[in-house]
Amino acid sequence: EKGGHDYFMLKEIEEQPAGVADTLIGHFSHDRDGGRIVLDEQRLTDQELREIDKVFVVACGSSYHAGLLAKYAIEHWTRLPVEVELASEFRYRDPVLDRSTLVVAISQSGETADTLEAVRHAKEQKARVLAICNTNGAQIPRESDAVLYTRTGPEIGVASTKAFLAQVTANYLLGLALAQARGTKYPDEVAREFAELEAMPKLVARVLETAPQVRAIARELAQVRTVLFLGRHVGYPVALEGALKLKELAYIHAEGFAAGELKHGPIALIEDGLPVIVVMPSPKGRTVLHSKLLSNIREIQARGARTIVIAEEGDETVRPFADHLIEIPAAPTLFQPLLSTIPLQVFAAEVAQTRGYDIDKPRNLAKSVTVE
Ligand code: F6R
């Protein structure tokens, strides 16, 4: 049942190409104009989607990190303002909601109490609610106006891996569906983005081939006390997710930072031998961000940090500053998290296993958190 692995989590990491592909299936219908994105349980009309003037994404833990990524895609494609909020904070601060607000609730289990209460609060305020969920018929989708299911199969490992990647995939579908309903993208542009998404599972599979290299690095670093993760733009939520995986599985202090914040404080933490994992943006396109991150790595390496860099294949500029270089295939910027997250999952799992921990059942954690 674990597909030859010692742990479900390892099997679930390997199921990610299929999880991304399956989440896309049936969501694009070809027509004369190119085609249309179709959601699952769509109880919201295109007219209602056109009336939306702001989006809140609410979720917890890894699902919250997926939510942070939704913001980049939805704002870029739809020009709608998006706020991402921890579900446990959302309803306690009297958020400004009305019928032209779309609240997107992301939950693997569909039963997380904090997220469910955020959905109920949103509905009381007459906001429209759309759920992104991995569990058919769970409470959160039942109480929502529309649903987009992540179709990656049940996730058994307590730490989210394949569900996270599927949630990120679903975010893109939602972003494109909103762009199409609101006319901010032409049908052929939507079709082109969807085709790029359909190409991602193959690239996800290629990133899995880096696992032996990542595991070797993890075994070398397994006894460290702290690991820092840095990223920018879509690499920032990936850094947060990498840090969360390491905390929950390996019980090591880990923090994710937006690399631009380094000089505003965290750089004081850098000392000899401190491992810092950096998620590099593509050297193409966002060259400003790329060069800024490059100077960040140079800075921390000069202060003695041990740098583990995840960068696009062929990005030779990082090599001099990377004590370890993990190469991932080139992908459209918005979709890069589908690739860059994977080495961080493998890293956390291997550190935890080297330390002798049960990676399917980390201490003090439950798969579904049904109390607030
Ligand atoms: C981390 C993890 C948790 C969940 C969080 C939300 O690996 O699994 O942080 O992401 O408890 O759970 P769902 O998505 O079921 O609402």
C-alpha cells in the first residue's frame, strides 16, 4: 500500500506528477474561441464572478502557503486585489466583506475548524465562497457556493505534499477561470496558459530525479540546529513551506524569509556553517530579482553560511555562490513553485528519517485539525 516505500509520505511525494495532471483533467473544454476553464461545483454564475471586486484567500498551514501563491496568479491575470489570511485570524478582525467579495477557502481535508469558521463568517457577511478541497463532500465544500477539487487521492502522511502541489495547481485554474469570466484574458491566452500548465507534470517528474542528490545533502546536514530558507516573489511562499516541512517533520528550528528582508534583521543570524536554502528565480525575465538574490547569496556566503541553492538548469551565475546546487527545469515564473517545492519536501523527509523519526506521524500533529 506504500508502493514499496517505508512511508506514505515518500509515496505521496512521488505521486505529485499525477496529482497535478489529475487536478487539471476535465477543467478545459475546447470550443471555437479556443476553449474555457470549467470549475467543478459551480453554483456561481459568470455574472456573479464579474461582480467580484476583491478576493480573500483563507487557509491554515501548508494550505495557507498555497494561498499565498494564489495571490500572485490571481492578481497578475485578473487585476483583482487579493489578500491572503490565516483562517484562524480572519474572522476575529472584522474583515470588510460583502456580496462582491470572493472568499477562497483552501483545505485538503475540508474539515479544518479554523477554515470552516472563516467560511461561515464570510457567508454571514454575504460574501461568495469558493472552496479548494481534496475531500469530496467534506464540510467546507458543502457550505461553499462553488468548489474546485484537487484530485490527488487521499493524503495519508500528516505533512502535506501532494495535496499542496494540487492546491497550487487548482489556484491557477481558479485564476484563469476568473480572468476568463472577467475578460482580463482573451480565450487564446487562457488556452495558452492552460497548455503550459498541462506541461508541468512532466517537469515535476524530472525534479523528482534530483531526490538522491537532495537526500545526500540532507544526510550531511541532519544534525544542524537551525536552517534558514530564502526566496522572493513566488519563491517566498515556497521558502515558508520548506521551513514548515522541516519544523514539523525533523523538529529543527527553521525559518523562511523574503530575501529582501535579510538586511532588515535576519542577516544577524548568519554565522559560520549555518545552512541557508535559497530558491532562485529564473535568470530569464525577472532579471532584477535574480540579480538581487544573487547578491544576497554572495553576502551570506561571505559571512560563512553554507548555501544550498535551488536554481534553474543552466543558471551558471549562481554556481560560484552555491555550496550545493540543485537544478530544476525552466518553467513559467508563476508555475515554478510546482517544481521548487519538491526538493524542500525531500530534504525535510530525509533529515527526519536520518534522525530516526516517523515521517508519516510527526509528534504532536494530527492530519485533520477539527478544533479551533
Ligand atoms: C503541513 C500540514 C498542515 C495543513 C493544515 C491545513 O504539512 O499538513 O499545515 O496544511 O493543517 O489542513 P487542511 O488543508 O486540511 O485544512
